[in-house]
Amino acid sequence: MSIRITSTAFAPGQPIPARHTCDGEDLSPPLAWAEVPQGTKSFALVCDDPDAPSGTWVHWVVYGIPESATGLPEGVPKRETSGDGMRQGTNDFKRIGYGGPCQPPGKPHRYFFRLYALDGAPSLDPGATKPELLSAMAGHVLAQGELVGTYQRK
């Protein structure tokens, strides 16, 4: 099953606005989702760049997103936890929360925002890495969806 994930900031396959990158305000883009499967107990989100020179670069790790959520607002605060139980992990910038596109000048890179519907909430402390999250999610993914944006630094 596939979840539909969208953003009002950019269309699928289109450029991510500079305000969501290190060239701007570095705010996380607004995201919305629909077509969630029955039995979903929480969501997790990973954003990464497979075109990074050193290999896939992780920009955002979020988990424990409540089952009632239908999206994330622009500019999610870069804190370990939120009042609703959502937790953020450590990105490859070695920081908590969203770190926007910031690749070297050159060709455009692709940024994959992957959302997972889970049958439970991962029992991870805040600050977990993408590999730790993926390991905790193994066998618990009911559906997933992805939104891809691009960015090019000149």
C-alpha cells in the first residue's frame, strides 16, 4: 500500500525553494499525507539525498508522529521532542531536526522525503539515527510514500 505525500512548497520532482535550504532560512517544508492504512499507530519520516558526493546524506529523521497527524507544518522546531510525542533524530550534519539541502555547487541533487505508516511507535530515544530507526521499524511498516524534490546550488 502507498501513502500519498505532498507539499505546498514544491511539486513532485520540482525544485525545493531556497527558504528550505542552507541558502535560505533552512526551514523544513510543509508536508501533508493521505490514504493512510487502517491500523496505523504512528508515522516516521526520513529525508535524504542519494546524490551526495560521499554517499547518501541524511537530512531529517522524525518518528513517533501521532497516528492522528495528517502532515507536518513548515519549520518544525529543531527540538528532540514535541508535546505530542513526536521525536527527532540526528541527521548527518550531527544535529537534531531538519537540515536542508546544502550540497556543493554543481548538478542538481534529489531529496527523498519518505513517510512510513507503522503498526506501533518505535521505542527509540530522541536523537536516533536513520539506521537505528530503520532497524526499529523492521516488520512494522504498513505502508509508505515518498515525495522527491530537487535542489541545485550554483
